[in-house]
Amino acid sequence: MPRSARLDAPGVVHHVIIRGIERRKIFRDSHDRNNFLERLSKLVPETNTSCYAWALMSNHAHFLFRSGDVGLSTLMRRLLTGYAVSFNHRHKRHGQLFQNRYKSIICQEDIYLKELVRYIHLNPLRAKVVSDISELNKYNYSGHSVLTGNKKCEWQDAEYVLSYFGKRVGASRKHYITYMEEGIKQGRRPDLVGGGLIRSLGGWAEVKKMRLRGQDRIKGDERILGESDFVMEVLSRADEKYSRQYELKNQGYDLERLEQIVVEIYGIDKKELHLKGRQKTRSEARSLLFYWAVRELGLSGTSLAKQFKMSQSGVVYSVNKGERLTKEKNYQLLE
């Protein structure tokens, strides 16, 4: 069966799994693990990704990410390609390191974030890399030790996760540890890594019919973990996004045409879009351009940063500002 296209959009929570080809090791020692984490420490902030949980085993790894404006694929491509080249060079090997492409599952945050943090952070214990929860508390290659306060990790958003367990850090850590201990007896959780909608039902047309018959607890396919309303919303947004991008590109919209539209709206010279500084009109024009380029045409924020000689965080800020402008002033590319 052909693989489904990935669903990737800014601000979405993903459970990501990577595995070694033929179940082989992707981390042979601490040097490899530290190399991988060093790359993550640079790429997570560069791509404006949020990391809530992670765990490294010998032949696979799990992560819980919220994608930034460039989407998850940019982070994973740079991370896995760079690491594979480094690993092969160090161990004098050739060929593929990872099993096919990484697996990513979009997750309904309000229902599954805590469950997934626990599932991911208990992986070393289930795999018997550590013998008990006290060893897990100090394990260096999992985000669990960060949440317990035993390790620091600037690129992991521990504060956000702990906010699910209480308002004060000390109390929330205690509640988190109790929550983790309660999860040990649950064992493996296949329901958290597979999604729910069985394709043999006959596709989404059949699923919609089932919903009309009151069967509302159907969950997503392997790309989505959530209840039916969430699943339908995600797929609907994805369809709208790809259909709109195709329509815009089919009508000849590209970055150059967007620039022309923006300078006409703001009555400025095209060269001003590339000038540095925070002059109000110029800043708004560039923000509108970046929003349309990234969100409407699907252009890379990284490429825009290079072309306009800006930081990636500056592009992200401009995209968000451009989104507010389009809502406030009702700017539209297509009626």
C-alpha cells in the first residue's frame, strides 16, 4: 500500500519515532547519543520547535514535538541527515542508517499530551535500559530527568509540561513523578503509537457515514491520534491547505508576484522589503509578504531568512505578525 502523505503544519503536536534499519543500533555509545543531542540542541531553537519529551534507546528513539513555522520536516531532515553522515563516518560504515522515513503522529493535545510524555519517558524502563524509576530519574538520555529537576536541558520545554501538573514547580514535579509511577503497571501502550481509523473501513466517506449513525468515538489513521472531530478538522485543514497552494501556484503566484502585490498595497518601493530596520510601513509590508509566502504558498522560512538576510526567529515573528494583519485588515490573495 502506498504511504500516506505526511500531515505537517505549524503549531501541531507530533509524536515522532525513528528506528534503525533492520532493528540495528543507531546509538552505539554515549558519544553517538551526545552527538545526536548536540544537533537537537541547535536545530530545535533554529526551527522554533518545542520539545516536550524525548528518549533515546539503542535502536530507536521517541520525541514529542510541537512544530514551528517551518514545519516538522525541516527539523527532521536536517537532524537525521546530518547525524547519519556523522555516524557512518565515525563507525566506518556506508548505507542507510534509519528504517525508511521517520514516523510522525499528529496528536490531540488536550487528551494525549500527558499520556504521551509518560509513554515516551517510560521507554528506557520498559526496554530495561534502567531497572527502576529511581534510575530513570537520573538517566541522561531521556527528558524525564529534566522534568524531575535532575538535569538541565535548555531546548526542552519542561515548564510547559509541568504546567499540566500544577502551578508551582515543586508541587508539579511531585505530581508528575506520581503520574509516572502509576503508568509503570500499564505496560506497553500500542494505542498511543498507531492511531485508530482502520483503512479497511472504506476510507473517509465511510467514516463520515458512521459518524452520522452516531459512532463518534472513531479515531484517526496512523498519522493522527485523536477523537473523530479532531481527526476531521486536521484532515480538512490539510486538504484546504494543499488545494489552496495548488490553486495559487496554478494561477502564477510566486514570491515575486507576492512582492508586487504587497508593495502596491503599502505604496512602497520593492527594494524597501529587503531593507533592515523597524520602520512601521516597511515592517508591516514584509510581515504580510512572509505570511503569504509561508502559510499560503508553503515556501520555506529558512530560504526566506537567507534571501532577506534575517534570522529564522525574525521570519517567524514576521509571519505571526502578518497573520494578525490579514485578520485585522482582511487582506486576501484570492476571493
